Amino acid sequence: MLVTCSRALAAGLFLLAGAALDPASAQRRNDLFTVSPVPVDVTAENAIAARDHAIAEGEQRAFRMLIERLVQPDDRKNVPKVTAAKMNDLVQGFQVAHERRSGVRYLADYTVHFRADAVRQFLTNAGVSFAEVSSKPVLVLPVYTLNGNSLLWEDSNAWRVAWQNSNPGTGLVPVVRPLGEIEDLQAIDASGATAGDDGKLLAIAQRYGNADVLVSTATPRTEGGTLSGIDVATTRYTPGSPGGEQHFVVNDTANPGENADALMARAIGDTMQQVEQSWKNASTPDAKAGGVLLARVPAASLQDWVAVRDRLSGVPVVRGSRLISLDRQGARVELHYIGDPQQLRLALGQRDLELSGNDPDWVLQRRAAEAAPVAPAAAPAAEAAPH
């Protein structure tokens, strides 16, 4: 059972039976300021006391996980401790799954939703820089090199199975796994993926919301017929915009007693850690830096400008925008931002906006319209917990 509740009503909702929210619905709500799963296991004088301690402990643990997601390792020591009263301001609510209890013990997995504005203000007041924007999703194409053959869509591709079974999290870089339908097979094959064929990468990306593409090629190492390790070479592509590829390498050696499934799961975790750290390095602006930028927005109609304006509202590093003029050729807009222009360009790109040019001739426009993404399978209807 998974229960959704506000923090204030948490204790009362634990007593209600049958109020469930489908986990797939909870997954769709995940964002930069949502942390899941947060396991808790608390023993106290009775189950009620254990549950109350678990709530407090779970929120503190979730906040530490959030800081690890948002803040660079060297800056985490500057994050102030959060009191119980302050946690009330930071936590919006949480969900409970896999709840188990005995007379004195309470176990569960929490999903904690933080108030984005409150967390941003808390870190800003402390002078701590943090990642302001999550990456657009990455579509993973797992290629497995075995006996000289490169496998992608084949059932014998153990690396693809490992990615399907993995839980790389919903941190700074959301992960999308392809369905492996006939249209996917027609869009790209293993050779096209490993070669970084931009046309084929674009074709598969268009099927999944124009996501970036992560081509992850794994090669197993064996000694005496036994799996001894795995080498993973991963490249992140932005289809349609070649030249900005990022490369990541993982060489993991099997631990004593570690089977193939566990080794591959560890290699996936190590790979995603590099991918997320790279994104954090690029997207963490200096809160003390920033500026004002005047850009031209080509627009054939008022609707074109409105579409750009609406996308701007979802870019956290843009602290404000002001329309200077609007005519038949387009608009001129003033952007107030934090960080540097390159970080602004990166953040805009996650909303499919392109910023080109230089001072004083900046141009801001939507990326060319792409094909409609594949609609994911509908999740079962969810019954929301009462508030």
C-alpha cells in the first residue's frame, strides 16, 4: 500500500485503511525536489512511537539525500542543520509504501516532497550554490558486446535487461528506457547507436519526447570462463545538435561472490553517478553571479511569443523576464538570470529553447517542432488518500 499525505495530517492518515495511490502515479510526480525511496526502520517502546520517530528520521534522511543531489560535495559542509521547526517549512508532504509494523518496530519506504521555493531560499540564505534545474530525460540505449557481436534489441542482451531492472533514481538526470517496439528497431540498430549516427539517434529520440540519448556499451571481462568484470563506455548525445557529446567510462571488477546481475547493477549505478555529476558541474550557478540579457525572439504570431514565454516560466535560473516590444517580426525580451550565459543557455535547452548569439545580439527561439513522442502505457487508476 502507498499512502499520500500532507505532513500535518500524517499521523491521522496512518490509521486509515484502503486509501492507496498507485506507485506509477507517484513516479510521475517525481521531480528535482522529490526524494524516493527513503527507507526507515525504527524500534521504540511501541509501534506508534516508532512510527512518529520514523517520520522525523525519514524527513532528515530525505533532506540529506536532496542535498547530495543538489549541492557539490565541497559545499555540503556549509549547509546548516535543519531543525524540526524548519523542516515543517521545507516539507510539503510525503507518501508511504511497503509499510510494516510489529509491537515495537516500524518499517516503510517514504517518498518525500519538498517545497522547491523554500529549499531554494534556505540554501540561498546560507550562501550555498546548488543545481537549479534538472536535465531533460535521457533515453538509454544499452549495447552489449559479446563474442564480437554488438546486441541492442535482442533478447540475449543482458545489459539491456539490467537497465530495465535498474532503479537509477529520479535525480538530476531522469532516465527513460525504450519499449523495444518495432518502430524502435526500425529507428536505430546497434551499429547506428555505437557509431553515434545523428539521423538514427534523432529518429529514436523523437519517439520519446525528444530526449537526449545515452548510448551505453558494456563489454564483459572473463577469467577462466568466469565473469571477472565489466567495462562500460557511455556517450551522451543531443540528437540534432552534434558536437557536444559527453563521454563516461566505468571499469568495474567483480567482488568475491558477486554475480553478473549485481555487477551490472553496480556498473549502471557508477555510470549514472558520473552522468549526474557532469550535469551538476555544468548546471550549478553561482548565486552571486548573474546579469541581464536582451534577446530577440523571432515570432510570426502572438501565439509564438506566448509559447516561448510559457517555457521561460519553467526555467529556474531565469529570475524574471520583461517584454520590451512586440511587432510583426517578433519580440524583444529582457531576461534576469543567475549564473553565467553558458549556464543560462544550458538551462534553456532543457525547455527546448535555443539561445544563440552574443552581446548585444542575442536570439532566443524554440527548437524546431519535432514528432510527437510515444505515449506510455496508461497506469491503473489511482485512489488518492484523503487530505
